[in-house]
Amino acid sequence: MDATVGALAALLNGEVLGDAELPIRKVDSLDNADAVTLSFMGGGTKLRALDACRAGAILVGSGRIDDLTPELRERFTFLVVEDALDAFLLILQRERPPRPRANIGVSPQAIVAESATIGERTNIHPGATIGEDVVIGCDCEILSGAVIGDGCRIGDHSTLHPRVVLYPDVELGERVILHAGVVVGADGYGYRLRDGRFEKIPQLGSVRIENDVEIGANATIDRGMIGPTVIGEGTKLDNLIMVAHNCQIGKHNVFASQVGLAGSTSTGDYVRIGGQTGIADHLRIGSNVALAASSAIHKDVPDGETWAGYPARPVEESFRILMAQGKLPEMRTRLRDLEKQVKRLSAELKRTPDSEAA
Amino acid sequence: MDATVGALAALLNGEVLGDAELPIRKVDSLDNADAVTLSFMGGGTKLRALDACRAGAILVGSGRIDDLTPELRERFTFLVVEDALDAFLLILQRERPPRPRANIGVSPQAIVAESATIGERTNIHPGATIGEDVVIGCDCEILSGAVIGDGCRIGDHSTLHPRVVLYPDVELGERVILHAGVVVGADGYGYRLRDGRFEKIPQLGSVRIENDVEIGANATIDRGMIGPTVIGEGTKLDNLIMVAHNCQIGKHNVFASQVGLAGSTSTGDYVRIGGQTGIADHLRIGSNVALAASSAIHKDVPDGETWAGYPARPVEESFRILMAQGKLPEMRTRLRDLEKQVKRLSAELKRTPDSEAA
Amino acid sequence: MDATVGALAALLNGEVLGDAELPIRKVDSLDNADAVTLSFMGGGTKLRALDACRAGAILVGSGRIDDLTPELRERFTFLVVEDALDAFLLILQRERPPRPRANIGVSPQAIVAESATIGERTNIHPGATIGEDVVIGCDCEILSGAVIGDGCRIGDHSTLHPRVVLYPDVELGERVILHAGVVVGADGYGYRLRDGRFEKIPQLGSVRIENDVEIGANATIDRGMIGPTVIGEGTKLDNLIMVAHNCQIGKHNVFASQVGLAGSTSTGDYVRIGGQTGIADHLRIGSNVALAASSAIHKDVPDGETWAGYPARPVEESFRILMAQGKLPEMRTRLRDLEKQVKRLSAELKRTPDSEAA
């Protein structure tokens, strides 16, 4: 890269606060920046991230202009644009172009059943395994070590990263991305106790993953017992998430990492769940619900509500409880004081003639 | 499928509430049912699951007969049998027969050490790797991408799904099922701080998994430091569970997903643990113990008890605390009111002559 | 093994409490010991672990000499040394010598890009996949099923266990150990909502793992959005841990299993985190911080502090709150009693003439 802040401002339709002649040689994060780096401050970046930053110039959205104190303007040149993320990605992707897509087709080092159907321009990388009767669409990437069970169907433009496992008869829509180590369609956790032993209940349903779903590394989605477990269109699941059998996840949900849903629970659309939150079985989480991180959900949550806590409650209620919890030791002391005072009052009152007469 | 509810009732020794002539073309879950579907209501199915259900007929156990309101009987034909799950599985397995077992033997595309011993009728699928001195029993399935370390022993009729990893010298009993991505025998997490650096403590024990154990996708069972980590006979572990080094898990335990046990903890027999619960190290969990989901266990739990909460306590105690927590903000208000009243009373009492004399 | 306790004491420079002539045939854990076994009691071993122990002799550190009651000395012969772990490992490693290192080089059954550079004495095991432009140092072990993406760099003496996945352009230092199923460099979880759909934000950073890091089975470390996610030198992460994009983990940290860190959080050096603890995004955890297991961290934690709880607070504060929580039901009763007493007192006071006059 060989530019000036001013030239980049012209390209991005932005405004320079500082030295427009400053040379820019690379783009990088605030932590990794030096004097010839253009770096980036997002909407969520805390100002303290600039404390030890040595960037020459920082791209920032016009929405944060009030944060740019005189002292900061002294230290950095700012390039202010309307949408800082868009602008930064434009530069970053130009600086770090993706490797050209490999033109592999079906690798001779892949293991592909003769009955499988592979679409045009799809790459089956060396070391991938494709079972009987599998149908894979066009423009897909099936990376090394992925194992696709018999009878699976994969829509166009999907990517299965290394070591993804699909058990038999799983269905993926188009533009689905499954990250490394994801397991889709393992048996749901169903047993019944008979004569002192847990007997396996066959899990004869499957999994349907709709268009534009992305699932993070080492997450697991179990197959249904009778019908399919469903991950709705556009939903994004982070790493190490567990979705148990028979769950019906709605469209455009976003779940952070290590979230767990027990069996047969459903969610509406646009549900957001923070990391590590657990949801009990057979519950209904409404549309547009937000659940805070580290919560434990034991009840249905109605549409549009935000819940938090252990056990989870509507967030205002939960917040009041958490605030009061912080005061608990003090409350204990105050309660003890009150008891003493009341005892003393009571004794004193007993000593007043009328009271004793009562 | 081409039957009537009446014909199925005859087959299943059941009773029809409704239209015995209703044609049945398929079996499916309540969510996926249409007018010619036989669906299924289990012991745990909530009645609201029928709200939007369009099934023609529903198989149900006689134990739920009181739930079948006149309105429900109006909407659906019910097929009532003694054991609904048994009956439904009979039909479902007939409708969805498993693929015939492949007759692969040792695939030429598998990587098998010459010193390994493979039992009769065992399939080593393409892309599986079998180390030196491994002994695998009869009628096993070792699926693609599984990696079996040197010296492992696997009992008859066991199934290792794709990408299971056994580190060296792990022992599996008979009829063990390990789902995709399970890792057994990785080094326990043992270090000691020396001169400012954590030095690895060699983990020279192993793992013993007894007969009829099933372990869910991407779960991890670490090897012991000296002796074996043990998973007792008949125990079923769900996905993404962590069992640390030296744990001794009893027989017929059932742990839901994302449970974590720290090192050297033991459980008795018939222990049930809800999802995401964590158990500290060196604890003893007695037999027939139940631990609620999302609990944090910091103490031993005696035989037969049910614990819950954060930190966990006996469930009645924990429940009383949780109930009281819900009242905390109100309690704060009441405490403040009381303080005011007592202050006022105190002032008033001071003004009574006798009190002042006291 | 064919020794006596006395002979071992001479070897280990230890003292025998009991029968120095006792024959020792093997070494094993307390659970697995018999009359001719030398077993081991560490600094953290609880005395009750000896209740059902049948070991002939037990190696123990001099620091625990006061725990060895007359009754225990009656039951066991003790071999007392200064550093019991060191001494036991010496014996154990002699009894269980590791398998000799395989001399494989680049296996013809591995899939290795021509542009990859592999150091001397490095083993690329059968079924491993090495991408374009990868550089691997000397004396490394890349085990079966590992998938190394294009452009990765791996330092000398590193071990990648079966099925480790490195996405492209990940950097590992020297003596790094990644256990089976670890995924490094998957896309960070970044989206933005546009016109009702979550649009993927490209994750163009990478991951840098420094020297002497060890990461447990099935853990996941996501790549940064712009710069690298960093795991600092000497840090040890347990199984099933999640480190989100842009995190900067310091040196010599130890995190127990199932811990989760949300995006852009940093830790200092020598941070210890107990199992299942979750940390929110964009936080700073100072050096020498300890966070208890099962905690939920929503705030920065200053250097040197120990925090615990849900939500986490400094441990003394948290402990007082937890203690008070245990008293909550009792506090409710006491509050109710007080209210009654105050009401009665108030009524009584009203009936005293002076009070009524007031």
C-alpha cells in the first residue's frame, strides 16, 4: 500500500481531521498499528483502546465525532466517514485479497460414492468423504476431512470446512457455512430406563438447515426423534453451541458461543442469545426476544421481551434483584440492628404504665 | 404406508377414539403432520404442541387419557395404547427401515497398522486410521475419519462415528457408541508452576469406557494422570461434555449436554445431571443423585439427594432461596419502611415521660 | 518392576515409615492399587481417598507428614520424600516408558502441497493434510487427520494431535501442543443487520499462538477481524474452551475447561480462570487475576484481584453475598416477624396518653 490519508479520504468520500499528507503503508488493528498504519475504530470500540495505540491515522464513523477530544486529535489523524466499517472493509479487502478459489473439482484423493451427485464448479477437496446418494449443488466447497453421510443434500454455494460431519439424511440449504468440526445429525439424547438400564430410543428424524445459515466451529446439532430438528433461514450460531433433538430454531436468530438448548425447544425469529446461556426443554422463546449471556431459562419467554439472570426473569426485574443482592450483607446488618431496636423499644414500652396495663 | 387407524389399532392392540376408517399414509412429528399422518404424543409432550397440529390421528398412551378433552377429540382421532412410545417406534421403524449394514470389512482406503487385530464382520470405513497393536472386536463400525491410537482395545459391537479420536491405550467395552468428534484420552490438564512457567505433568494413566456406554458428539474424556479415568457401564453422556482426568463415573449415569466435571471427581450409580452443570474437583457425588441443570456444585452430594442452584444446595433449600431472591427488591422496601417506623416509634417513645425517665 | 520400598527409598532419597522390605511390583493410582503397589498421594489428595485404598506403600511429600495418623501408619507403609510428585513421576516414567518416536517423515499417505516446507525430523502422519505455502519447523508431529490450511507457519518441536484444524495463515510458535479436535482460526462471529438479514463481516485477521502454549481437545480459537487473536507464551487452555475474535490472552494464563471469552477481551499475565466461567466482550482482565469457576464476568478486573460469583465481584464481597443468600429465607421470616412487632408496638404506643397527644 502506498497512499496518503488525503488520497484515502478522496476514495472513501471522507473528511480528514489532521494531516492529509500522512503516508499510509498498511491497514491493521489498533493493537498492531504503527505510524504508517491506517487503523479502525468501530461503534463498539472503547476509547481506552487508543491509550497505547501508535497508529498514524484512524478511520472512524461520523457518529463518534464527539468522542474525538482535542487531545486525541493531537495524537492521531482521523479519517471520518459515514460508515466506518464499510469503508475500512473496502480498504482491508483490497489490501488482503482472498486466495483465488481453487479449481479442484472432485479430487482423486477424495472418497466419493459412485451414487453421489456433485454440482458444477463444486470442489471436493482431498481427504473428504462423500456417502451414497448424496446430492451436492453447484459452487460448493467441501474441505479436507469433511464426512458427508449417505443421503445428505447440500444446496448451492455452501461451504463445509475441514472435518465437518453430516450424519445421514441431513439437508442443507443454499449458501450454508459450517465451520470446522461441526457435527450435524448425531442421535438425539433419548433413553428410557428399563429394568435398571437406559435403553436407547431410536432417533429416526433428521436435521434441516435452511438457506444462509452459518454455524461455528465444533458446534453440534442433533437429529430429531421423529421429525427434523430445524435451523431457520439466516440464523447464525457461534462456536461450541448445542442444539438438541427436535428443536425448531426460527429465522435470523443469533446465538453466541457455548449456548445450549435442550430438546424440543423452539425459538421465533430474530432471537438473540448471549454466550453460555442455557435453555430448558420443551420451551417456547418468542420472536424478537433477547436473552442475556450466562442466563438460565426455565420458562417460556413472550415475544419481544429481554430476559436475564439465574433463573432468568424480565431484565428490569432481574436487574432489581441483582442490585438488591449486592446489598444483601448490608440488609442483614440492618435487619439485625432493627431487631435490637425493636426489642429495646418493646422493653421500654413495657415499662410505661399504660402499656403494661394493656 | 397405506393403512387405516383401525388397522393400526388392531396391529398395536389399541383403542380408537374417533374415526377408525381414517386413512394413514405416513408417520411424522406433530409439527410435520398432515391430515393423513399418524403422529405421536409422548408422556412429556405439552398439550399446546397440538395447537397448530394438523395430524389426522395421534398415538397416545392410556396414561394421558384424561388430557384428551372433548375439544381435542373433536379435532383429532386418537389411537390409545398402553405404551405409546413402543407402539410408535414399531410403526416408525417399519416405515423408515435402516440402510442395510455395509459389508466393507477393512477398506483398502483405510490406514491400518499391520500389527492391528480386527474382529470378524467389523467394518473399517475408508479414511479411518488404526494404530499399532490395536485390537478391535467383532461386528464393530469404525467410520471414516476416526483415528484409533496405538494400543487401544475396542469391544464387540461398538460404533465409532466419523472423526472420533482415541489417544493411545484407551479401552472400550462392548456395545459402546462414540459419536462424531468425541476425543477420548487426551492429556489431563496438569501443570505446575516452576520458575514462572507452567511445566507439564505427564499424564501416564488412560481411559476405560465400560460396556454399553454412549457418548455424544464433540465430548471429551481426558486420560488419568496415573490410573484410568473411568466411565461406568451403561452410562450415557450427551454432546460437548467434559470429563477431566482421574474422574470415576459410576454405572448408568445420564449427563445432559455441556456438563463439566473437574479432575478426580467421582459419581455413584444412577446419577442424573442437567445441562451445563459444573462440578468442582475431588468431589464425591453419591448414587441416585440428581443435579439440576445450570448448577454449580462445590461440595460432596450424599446418596439419593437432589441439588440445584448457584452454588448448589439441596433442592428444597435452593428453591426457598430462589423464591426469596425474587422478593428481594420488595424486602428492601419493607426494610426501609420498617426502619422509618422504628425511628418514628423511637422518637415518640422518647417523648413519653416514663420512657424519658428510663 | 521388582523392588522393595527400601530400595526405592534409597533411589529417591526418601524415608520409610513402615516395612522397608515390602515388595513392590507396580505403580498405580490409589484407586487401582493392590498390596504390591506403590501409590501416590499428592498435595491435593484428600485423606478419605485412602479409605478404600489397598496399596501396600504410598509415596508422600514431607509436607504432609502431619496427616499420617498412627492409624494410617498402621495400614500403609509410607515412603516420605521432599517432592512426592517429582519422585513418583521418576518411577512412573521408568515403568511406563513412552513408545519410541515413530520415524515417518512425510508419509506417502499424507496429502502435502508441493509448496509446503517441512523441517527435519518432522513426522507428517498418514491422513494429515498440509496446504499451500505452509512452513513447518523441525521435530514436529502432525498427526493423522490434522488439516493445516494454506500459509500457516508452525514452529519447531510442536505437536498437532489428530484432527486439529488450522485455518489459513495461522501462526504457531515453538513447542506448541494442540490436542485433538482443536480448531484455530475459524471466522470470528461478526455480522451486521441490514434489511432484516445478518450480513457477514469478513474476518481478515488471523491467530498467533506463541511458544509453549498447550490447548485442550475440541477448544476453538477464532481469527481476528483485522489483526490477530493472540494466545500468549506459556498459556495453557483446557478442553472445550472458546476464545473469540480479537482476544489478546497474556502469557502464562491457565483456563480450565469450558471457559468462554467473548470478542476483543484481553487478559494480562498469570491469569487463572476456573471451569465454565464466561467473560463478556471488550473487557480487560488484569495480570495475576484469579476468577472462580462458574462465574460470569461483566466488568474489568484489576491486577491481582480474585473475583467470583454471578455476576462476579471481588471474592470477599461475593462470599458475603452468597452467605447472606443462604440466610434469605430466614431473613424473610425475621422481616415478617419484625413487621408484626412494630405494628403491635405502634398500636400500643398509640394507646399511651402522651403518644396520643403527640
